[in-house]
Amino acid sequence: MQAEAIDTSSKTELLNLYQQMYLIREFEERAGEMYTRGLIRGFLHLYSGQEAVAVGAISNLEDRDYVVTHYRDHGHALARGMDPKTAMAELFGKATGSSKGKGGSMHLFQASRNFFGGHAIVGGHLPLAAGLALAAQYKKTGGVALCFLGDGSVNEGEFHETMNLAAVWKLPMVFFLENNLYGMGTAVGRVHARGGDFDMAGAPYGLDCTVVDGMDVLAVREATKVALEKARSGAGPAYIEAKTFRFHGHSVADPVKYRTREEEQEWRTKDPISHLGDQLLQLDLTTEQELLEIRESQDEVIREAVKFAQESPEPTDEDLFTDVYA
């Protein structure tokens, strides 16, 4: 989608997309800083660079819809409306976190917003998303399960099993593949028979397949809107692949020696936040000062989130025995 195709009828809505993407970026950059200071432990997989996917897709959802995602989950949680304080506290392992400090970075969860994780096992969350879609279908709520997955999931059995079952049962479900071109330590083209080309991954199961520029929030929003409408109508699941790029390593501990600095710099010129800001400026829908004020306001939101997390209490020994089902 090019700048001239932007629907300029809602300046507020467009600026809100910019604000959400910047909020996620600042959250991630500060989280990375806190990790290097030893205040966040365990694993930390940053979403910087991929903000257009979470924000563009989730901006279409209704309250009755579900979101299920992989372990690079901070952006999805924030786009779904999780309080940055709650999210940051979970990264810090504090009792005020979304999972009471027991889940950490990979297990953000908030049932009140139909945000059902945050899952660390590659591909393991797809059957759970299908279960939520089945529940919505059975109860006739009109809800849709939006399931984000990484490119590594395509090589997992759960991907094919879930896609087949969703197609057979015509589940109200959208499979959204975030193809950031690299797995844990190698290019996806080296571990996939089609060279990392996932554009038709849903075709063997009869799903409509769409490829979208994952660095363009408006293109993502439009593609997801169409897919959600199809799934909600009872026509069955849909599949979207977004080509995107993570600006950092697989995790904070990743030295990223498997790709070149030139490639990274080329992708940074496609930064989704700057891209949208430039489009809005070109169309006279905003000013540099207005964008600056948005960024400064979100900087303050994240400062408060970090302060809240630092000052929150640790889980107690007794908390080891709460929320245990067996």
C-alpha cells in the first residue's frame, strides 16, 4: 500500500497506529537495557522491527476475538491493550506481572483481553488457537482466533495438523506467519525445502493465502481485515505471510554473526515507524512536532513502566503453590 492509497478520513486512527508501534519499540529497547543491567533474567526475545505486524493485525480485532502467539510476544500483548506496567513487571519476574512473575518474557498472558499467550514451544500454541476457534464456533460468539507464528513453526508437525483440522472443521481462525527471515541462528532458506518461501503454505489445505509487506502497518491492517472477515463469515480459516525483519538477534544473548551488517542496515531503512511517520507528513496529516510529542509521551509511559516493575514486590515462597492445577 502506497502513501497515495491511505485513507485519510481518520487522522486520529492513523496517529494511534504510529503511537502503538513507537510504544512497542521503546518498550523493547528499554527491556533490552534492563536485561544487560541484570534486572531481567532468563530469555528475552525482542520484537523491534516487527511492530507493523502486531499493530496492523490486532488493530482489526474485536473484544470477542482471541490472540495466541509465540515467544516473541511483547508486541502482541501491548497491541492487544496490556498495560506496559503489567508487561514490564512480568519481564522483571514481579508479583504484579501479567502472570504474577511466574512466566517471564515468553509467557505474557491476559485472559481479560482474550490474549492467551505467549508460548515457548515452537508450534505448540497452534492447536491451542484451534481450540479457542472451535469454542467460538461452538458457542456461536462470532469470534475469531488470530494465531501468530514464526517461520520456524512451518517445519513442525503441529503446523500441518492444525491447519488441516482447521480447514476440515472450517474454524474461524487466521494463521499469521511472521517471516523475519532468520531462525535461531541461520537463514530460513537453509532449513526449508522451498528456500524459505512460505507464500503458499496454506494452499495444500485449501486456505486463501496472502503475502504482505510486514514493514507496512497499513498493508498489514488491510490484509488482516480481509482475512478476518472471511473467517468470521463461516468460510473457514485464512493464511497470511508477512515478510519482516527483527532488528536485534534471536534473543538478547545472540551475537548475530550469521547475517551481514549491510543487510541489517538495508532493512533499517524500511523501519515501519519511520515509514508511517513519513507517509503522514507527506500527506500533511501531522507535523514533526506532533510526532515528537507522541514519542515523548510514550517514552514517559515506558519510564513509568520500568519504575513500577523495579518497585513491585517479588513473588513469595507461598506463591509457588498458587494457580497450580495438580
